[in-house]
Amino acid sequence: MPVLNRLVLSLCVILCSLAPAEAAERPNVIVVVPDDQGWMDAGVQGSEYYETPQIDRLAASGVRFTRGYSASPLCSPTRLSILTGKYPHRLGMTAPAGHLPPLPEGTPLYGKTGNPNQAYLVPESARFLPDDADTYGTTFQRAGYATAFMGKWHLGLPPHHPELHGFERVVGGRGNPGPPGGFFAPWVSDTLPQRPAGTHIDDAITDEALDFMEQSHAGGKPFLLNLWFYDVHAPFQAKPKIVEKYRGKSDPRGLQESPTMAAMIETMDTNLGRVLDRLEELGIAEDTIIVYWSDNGGNMYDQVDGTTPTNNTPLAYGKGHIGEGGIRVPVIIRWPGVAEGGAVSDALVNSIDVYPTILEMAGLDKPASAQFDGKSLVPVLKRGEPVRDATFFHFPHYVAATENVSASAVIRGDWKLIRLYTGEVEGAYGFELYNLADDIGETKNLAADHPALVAELDAMIAEHLEATGTPVPPKNPAYDPTLAEERAARESSAVAGWVALPSTSLSTGDGVLRVTGTAGDPGLLTSEVSASGGPVSVRIRLRSNTGGVSVGEAFWSSAAAGGYRGRGVTFDFQADGAWTDATVMLPVAGELRSLRIDPARKPGTTEIDFIELRSASGELLQTWDFGGEPAGG
């Protein structure tokens, strides 16, 4: 054998023998992604209702970030950002479309026209993680790691699965937006092992995760585990015994009051604890990095147990909205022996940071093909040094359920600018500017007070969109401004501060307000309220001749809770022409913004004598007497 060949062969033998040894010395990495867990959905985050001893335990041994963000207020885009280290709009994913069939080749990003209520066109979102995308699953697998993906994927239908991205063992990991077939066995999945009927899916995937950890450790290989829980996403299903436990408990703040959601969070928390316990039993807790990062804010638009699933107060809005409640999320990173346990950081971090961070913590080189928008958080974890001053968001979708308007945003330092794609003139956007240090609830829009700062931050948004190859939404040629004019006309004809909803007319006479509905669910609303904050009661004296029992509903919106959906309390009265007093207690969180009253659920006329607004203690705050003007209490 020639000398050169012998030298090459010897070198190969040496390198091959070194690779497993080097890999074995690397840390294990676990990336935990809860689904829809909001910023306030843990004890360590400030909840006084949810019981999360294991999340709290993780925080006590890691660094908790108070300004941790998801790259999107919805799941699929954020999940893409975690895996790739890129802003999701760079890859065209702006909506949770990972369960939909791929778009036909050649589909344009924007259609020619859109919804006439929407000023700008809405883009088609990518529907799967590109098969050739650089992900940390592939990078860690190539570095000699055992790799596994357990739980919710939602980044593409077959064949766009985790197996294409370096994950060797997959349990769950398909395009389902939630648990396939529900939270309890039997499930509909080609990768989930069937368990006895009634087995909880997150218990099952955690069983598989523990087995994977044990096998990898026994085989002498470091492991990368994606444990992406199905909890706490809809459908809202939980273990009955835990639900009953929370039925006997109330939130001292009167904010988070769904026993079902509390039970879902507890189940997830318990399974996190099982992972922490097993790491200790195997003697590898000190050799294992854990990243805990929710995919978006808590759900504030669905309804369960007569209330919203959770409450993100003091943050405004929630999942599906570019407000803080939709994008600020729980973030904890544990790096044993390096990062100080129990530390709290106010560094500005984004889910795009996960990939570059775990790459550096594991001592792996950045692949030549990788392009990161994110930053490694190692300087923050080691020395408390921030790695960025600004981060960006692009959510060009109108979401009626959450009252989100198509928007882009930047957070720089304490300032947050939201560019709203609204209005009749293209490029003449709406703006909201908030100082988050003083106003975390985004209650005071300071855009008019700081025009130079608005222009400066908006220029940053424009530069970012161009740099990421993200087209600005074009004007919608089908936009009908008369619809907005009709709304303005209704507002200009307000009666004592109350505005008629569509298919409703208001008139006064004989000291009463007549509410006439020509279709189902007539209603009226007002934003002229003087309540300062907290729960209020509404008393209404009303009558109707429609016959039978009439069912009405009172709604509220607040700085903390956003729109009306899921925030209503019903009342009923005999519609026999006699005056009736109805009183409802509204569990308002934060500053009350508006009231809405639907006095009936069918066409007809209801007369209202007066409406009173009182604090929880009974103090009269405001009276609307429809023979005159509203008076403060």
C-alpha cells in the first residue's frame, strides 16, 4: 500500500475514533415548547390560580426572561423560527397553516382583490417548513447526537415531517394543529403508540421521551430532544379529577378562572417534572441544557367554563394579536454550571434565538449553509450582557376573533411601534407607539406625541422588511371605505353615548331608549365609561313585548382583555311588557374600555329606562338615564 494511502487511512481511523468521544462529552439538549401558554400562565410568572411547581422549579435552576417573545402570535410561524433561527416571514410563513395542503406551484403571494372590509391585501402563507431548510435537528444529528421529536409539529402535511430535519425518533410530529383525535386515547396517528382508552397524550409522549433519554444515555450518546407538548391548545380537555380540584379554587385577582385550563397546565407541568426527575435519576441533570419557550401568548378569544381559557393581564390581548399578550411569552433557559440558577433577565430575546443559542452552548460550529436572524444568548446567560436592542414582528393578517389588524412591529429598547395596515391612502399607515417600561398594557398610544420617533422606528420596519425579502402588503382595490363611513355614521348618531350595532336602530322618547333589531342579536355599545378598573356590575331596567323569556347579554372590553368575544354575561327576563331590573357582574380585568349590551337574541323592540354602572363594592360609577345625558357617580 502506498505511503500516502496508509497516511490517509490512518487519519480517517483517528478522526472516526475521536468523533464519538467528542460527541459523548457534549451536553444533552432539551427544547420544551408548550402550546399557547401565555406570559402569566405559571406561578413563577405571577399567576395566583395555576399551580406549576415544576415550571417554577425549572426557573429556580435557570434564567427566566421577562422580555421573552415568540416571533409570531400564532404557532406554526413561531415553531419555524425556533427550528431555523430565522424570522418566519423570511420563509413566507405568517399564519398557522402547517395543517393545510401545499399551495399549487405558482400561486401568487397576493390575490388581485380582498375582503372589502380590509384596507390591504392579505398574503398567502407558506404551509410547510421547506425540506431543504437548515434546522438544528439536522445540525445536531450530523454532530453525533441522538435526536428525537415528541409532540406537536404543525409544520406540514406528508411528506414534510420532522424526519426530514434530522429527527431520528418521532412520536406525534405530524401536521395536526392540535392533538390528533383529542387529548385522550385512542388517537389518530401513524407515530403515536396506542395506549389504553383515556390515556392523556402528553403523558404518552413524555413516556416516550423518558425512554429515549434512557436509551441515549445507555448508548453513550448525547441527545437532542424536542418535547413540544400538545397542552394547552384547544380542544379544551383535561383530566376530570384535576378539573374538579380547581372548581374549588378561585383566583384572588379574579382573572384566571377556567378549571379546565388550570388542569391542562397542571398536566403539562407534571410531565415537565417527570423529565426533570428522570434526568436526576440518570445522573445527567448537570449535563443537560433545557430551553423552555412558548409558541405564542395565551388564548383570549375562545370560551371554556364560561370564561376565556386564560387571562394575560397586565398584557393586552392574546394569541392571534400583535399586542404584548399575543407575543410576550414564558422563556426559561437552564445551563447547569454556567448560567446562574434563579436569575431573572430583562434582556430582549426572541424565539429566533433558540437555534444559535443551543448551537453555541453545545460547542458546535455554525453550518456554512445556516443564515441566522437570531442571536446566541450565551453572553446573556454567562455575563448578563444583552445581545440586541431591537426585534421585529410581521403579522399581515386581519383576525376578527382577536380584533387584530394587519400589522408589522418593532421593539427597540422600551419603545414598541406598531405599523397598522389601515386607511384609504396606500402607505399612509396607522401607528401605535407605546413605552413598555411605563405602559406594559399598551393603554396609551403616544404616536401623536413623538412623531420623530415614529418616523425613525417605522424606517427600521421598512429596512427590516426589505432585508428579509418580505413584501409590504399592497392596497386592496376592493376595499370599500363606505363601510367605515357607515360605522362612523352610526357613531355620529349615538344616543347618550351609545352606538347601535349593525341591524339595530336606537331612538328616544317618553324617557326611554328604544332598541329595535331587524335581525337576530340586536345591540348597542359605548366607550364613554368612567370605571377606573376591576370588576363592575351593570344594572338595566328594561321591558319588551316580544313574548316568552328574552335572553340578553352584557359584554365588556378592557385594556387587558381586548375585544368582546368570550367576555359576556347573560341575563334573562320575561318579555311580557312589564319593567324588569336585570343585574350582571362583569369580571373586568384592568381599565374598562367599553360596554356592549345585547338586550335580546331575536328581532323586535326592547325599551330601556336606565343603565347603571357600579364598582364591585357597590359604588355608583355612572348612570345613563335616557331622558337626559349620562351622569358620573
